Amino acid sequence: MIRVPSYWESRRDLRYYGEVVLLARAHVPAGRSVLDVGANETEVLERLEWFERRVALDVNEIPPRAGVETVAADFNEFEPAERFDLVLCLQVLEHL
């Protein structure tokens, strides 16, 4: 049987994600918290290791990841207790 790669597996090496990390490092080098809205199964937050708090938010359950908080919630109803230094929304808008 042929194994079909997951969405993230087929996209993890795209230059787009590397550029996101480079831009985050350039513009938020001392950032403490980052939120990835619509994170699904992407592993971009793992690449932003200098952030103390990394939160993946998705309307669906997200598999647990080391060093990343996962929140299953609708962003329109999400009310964080504190502000984030960086908020990402990658590969989401085209699905709305």
C-alpha cells in the first residue's frame, strides 16, 4: 500500500516556512510568546524555539507537541488571558 504523506509532511520543507522563521527572528528576536492560529499539524512553532511560550490554536484537536501548548478552540471565541508578542496565521485564509 502506498503511504500518502500528511499535509505537513508534504510541505515542511517549503521556503515559505523558513522565511516565516527568519522574519520572526528579525522582527521579534526578544519575543516571549507566540500564537499560531489555525496551526493544525504544522510544526512551525517548534522552529521558533527562542519563544518561552508557544501556543498552537486550531478549531480541531491538535496532537501534543513538546514545548508547545495546544488549544482546541474557535479563534473568534478565543479569549487569551494575556497578549502575544507574535501571532501567526499561516495557510489559513484560503480555507475560509
